[in-house]
Amino acid sequence: MASTSIFMEYISEQIAEAENISYKKMFGEYAVYCDEKVVALVCDNQLFVKPTAAGREMLGANLHEAPPYPGAKLHFRITEELDDKKLLSSIIAATAKELPAPKPKKPKQPKVKK
């Protein structure tokens, strides 16, 4: 089941305090960016945050891990925390801070006609 744009907009509002938030639709699901880093995925109308030490500490006893899609690595599945804007924004910001910067993209080579 693909995620709905309504759910993604809700998540976007909930994490807006983290600043520099954007998202991109991919294969019916969404990648969530903070400071140009992929920090979370929205799959089947559920939020999955990339695992980091800071996120693990902030979630504490409420930590639930699950893969966002079959074959994926485990992420933090956010459940009860979805309605807590401050906590959710803090988790996203801390995750972005801990993740490495994205690798620079190689410039596209012009296509050569044969």
C-alpha cells in the first residue's frame, strides 16, 4: 500500500521545527530530508527514522525497530511519538546532525550520439 500525500503532509508539519525539511516521492512512498540528508522514510503511512545513537537515546523505552520495506535495514518505527511535535522534530534534527553529509553527485556526461 502506498503512503498518502495527506499523511506525508501531516508528518512534514510535525517535524517542521527541525528546519530545512523536504521530502520526495519515490515508488509510492516518501524519503524525508533534513539538511539535504535522508533522515527518514514514510512507507505504508508509517514513519521510519534512520537509526542513530541520538535517536536511540531520545526514544528510550519507546524504541521500536522494523524495516520500512522488505529487505531493508532496521529503522526506528515511530508510533506514539507522532503527535509530539517537539520530540519528533528533535529526533529528526539529531538524526540529521549525526548522519554524514551526502556524497557530491558526479556531473552528468553529455550523451554522445553514435
